Amino acid sequence: MVDKDFYNEASAAKLGWDASWFGLKEYDSRLAKKIREFQRENGLKADGMLGPLTFRRLVAHREAQEDHDQAQVEIQPGEKAILYKGKKFPIKWDKVILPEDPSGLKHTGGYTPSKRKRNISMFVAHWDVCLNSRTCYKVLEKRGISIHFAIDNDGTIYQFLDMNDIGWHGSSRTVNRKSVGVEISNAYYPKYQNWYKKNGFGERPMITDATVHGKPMEPFMDFYPVQKEALKALMEAVHNAVGVPLEAPEGDTVVKEVASGKFQGFVHHYNVIKKKIDCAGLDLKKIVEDIKNGK
């Protein structure tokens, strides 16, 4: 049986890395665990031993991250932004509320703070089954879970959590570790149409022909057009800020590569786990293509 602690210490001396690259000081079992996590995230054999192949991938990752960290991000006067590791990155949307803003909402728990900059490769879309984003926030707080963003009925984007922190939203620790998420406000059930009309938002569009996991769904309420425009702006901003690729999976069900954390791009919650149906009827591939084409 290979002594992983000894192997990694010898590897560090030979290849020129050290435990601090993983935020640690010692060559022990914690380091092997960190190496295994990195290997899984990068499609390598997760043996916890940092050999030449893992080292090459690690160096490439660090160089790419350094280039990203050194990039100058200029926020123009009046321009809105989203947060990643405390830094502001621009978003092309005029209604954005950050956690520390006067009317902002910030998670008080139910997430995992991350000290080192994490490798974010997925964006997960949810609907909140709430009447508005402030109610969604209260529900998440009460349940002890978390999300990075929420999009309200009028298209206002709330950021509840810095993107560098790990939100508990994706029904999978693997997916949570690699993703950011958004809850798009929509009470879903048609019986709530009157509430939206009475509160000045207008009648929601209806979806009558959606399928999920290969099965037809009963009619349900769709997102408002302004919410979809806000989502597109948010997706583009996240792509620019953290590098989530402009890709979306095919199909209306679980995708193995998404569930395992290997997929890189924009996904539905139903792509992660079969018991979820959000966001059926939302065409993420079209939004991704529109962003690519500058629409």
C-alpha cells in the first residue's frame, strides 16, 4: 500500500509544488483529500497522489486563475455588479441588489464559506415556488439552505451569497462545490394568478406543453419576459466573471455528466436529480446561443 503522505511530500520536492497550493501546511491525509477533490473536478484518477499528470493540470489551473485574478475589472459610475470573492464584476442589468446594499439580503448560514478561490464550472437554474424573492429568501433561511442569486417578479436580481462561497442548492455536494445557483421567482401553480394580477405584476404566461424526465406536465405558470431577460444578463455576467462555459445540456432529464460534476455550463435543477422538475419549459440552450450571438 502506497504511503500517500510520503509520496506527496517527495512529489512536492521533485516537481516544485507545496501544500500551500491547496491551502494547507502539512503533507497529511487532509492534503490527499484535497488532491482527490481536485482530481475529480478535472477528470483525473482520484487517488490522492500528485503525480506528473495531476501536476500539469494543477499548474494550468493556477496560471489560468492568476490571469483571471490579475485582470482589471472596471466598474463604471452607475454600473451594476455581482460579487465574486469580494470583487465586483459588471452586469448589463439595471436592477441588481447586493447583500450589503441598504435593501439587500444576505444569507446568515446554510452555506460553506470558501477561503480559497473555487473553480466554478456550472450554473444551476431553479424556480422558487414562492410569490417573490424576499419570501424565497425567508424560506431558504428557515430551511438552512442557500442560493447565490434570486430573480424577482419585476426582474430585480438579488445576490444573497458571494459566488466564491458554496451554496447548498443543487441536491448534490459535488454539484454544489462546482456551481452557483439562481432561484427565479414563480409560484408555479395557476391558482396563484390572481395574486400576481392584484399585486400589479400582471398575468403570468402559461406553459401547457412541457415535459420533464420524459413525461408530460400539467399546465403551469411561466416566468415573466423581464425575468428571462434578467436571467440572460446574469448568465452572461457569471460567464464573464468566473468563466462558466456558454454551454447547456440536451434533453429534459438527468444528465450523467451534470450529476457527477463533470459538465461545464448552464443547467437545470432537473439535470442534476430525477425528483426535481425545475426549470421545465425554460430553454437554456436558446439563452446561451443568444448570449454567444450578442442578442
